[in-house]
Amino acid sequence: MFNLRARRGELARRVHLPRGVQSDRLFLNPLSAAWDLGPFRLLAESRAADGGLGGDFHAFRMRGAKRLAVVIGDACGRGAAAATMLPRVLARLEQSVSSTEGPSQLLRELNRRLVGELSSDRFVTGAAFEIDAQAGTLTVANAGHVPGVLRRASGEVTIIGRASGPPLGIMEASSYFDESYRFGRGDVLVLMTDGVVEAVETDLAEMPTVTALVAQGLCDSKSVHRHLLSQLTARQPVRDADDMTLLSLELLPQSGSWNLAGYQQTI
């Protein structure tokens, strides 16, 4: 299960992983890190608008030896103001994960819990993904969040998982739907919050600049991730930047060991 808690004024995430992984390690937000999780590699980069805490979040859970669930989200606002929402949001996420199965069901349950928690002018966007390495499938449900970008091993880049329902915490009766895609070795999934898109993009609906940047990276997730980070560094505005989170995920050529490693490049 996800276990998220506050520590020394910062939001800390304790990630429970299978035996052999450092299950007692705390992951702080903003976070720059890389994980090899059995057949999966997941890279993460986050920064807040004001250099401190922000309203972006992400979490993952292994649902078996070859199934990985990932959630990415964004509390409305930016910087420290948005961060004040996260203790409640992350607590409800942990509760929802333990009682649901599948992306759309997770979002419906999380939305139900947040409606009674957030004020009428507050909301959270979020997207939930589940990758099944054995079946070769990727399933996604989206609650008003930035869609994912999928780069095939062939080099083809497509946008996947556009919003199927409104942001979380607005309407209790909101519904969300699963979409499924083929996902195999050599494919790379890129997830982000709107701060990343707004830093490089003029067309926020079709995201042509983002898809072109993903296509320019080399074949693996590390290369794609580093190329996007270098472009963000060059393009992001000095002022008025939003919180930014970038995730990149791929299936490893062979099922690797469980490993957590620092990832040093920052936005």
C-alpha cells in the first residue's frame, strides 16, 4: 500500500516494496530519483514553483511481480499554497488504494473521499495507470489531468489517456473510464503535470512540442527523460513557473533486481 506522511514540515512518502528493497526509505517531494522495480524502470523529477514544497505528487505500488500501478496528480494552485492540500489528498489516496482495483475504480473512490474534504474552490487533477508486463498492457483513467505520452519502440509517439472525467473533489457522482493500450519492451511512457506542458508548449490541447521532444530522445527511458529535462532547463521561465513533475517509465529488456538509485539531474 501507499504510506504517505508529513515529517519536519515536508511531505514524505514511505514506499512499501517487495522483499529485498529498502522498504524503510523515505522519499521526499520534490524528488529526483530512479527505481528499477523487477521488470520496470521508473524515473521521477519534481520541483516546486517557489523552490520549497509544491502541489504535485506521484506514487507507485507493485500489484504483483509484474504489475505496477502509478498515480500522478496536481493540487490546484502552486508552491506552498498548493502543498497545504497534500496531507489530506495523500491520506485519502492511501485509503483508496487499499480498497480498489484498477485505475478508474481508484479515481472514483478517491474522488468520493475528497468531495467531503476539499472546499468548493479546491480540486485535484490526477491520472492512474497500471502496467501489466506479462499481458503487455497499459491501462489508464484520467481525472482532468494532463494525458500521457507514449513512445513506441518504433519511434512513433502518441498521446494517450485524455481526461474521461472531471478533476477530483468537485462532484461526488463523477465517473471515470479505463482505456487500455498495448505496452511492450522498448516502449516508453512519459507522464507530467501541467507545469511541464506550460513551460514548453503553446498548444496545450494537442501538445505538438511535447510529442516532438519525446520523439527526439533516444530509445530508452533515461535518454527520453534527460532530453526532456534539458529542454525544460533551457525553456522554463524565470518567473511565474508552475510546479513541475515529470515521470518516465519503461519495461526493462530483462526482469531486473529491485533497486533504488539516486537520479542526479534536476530541472
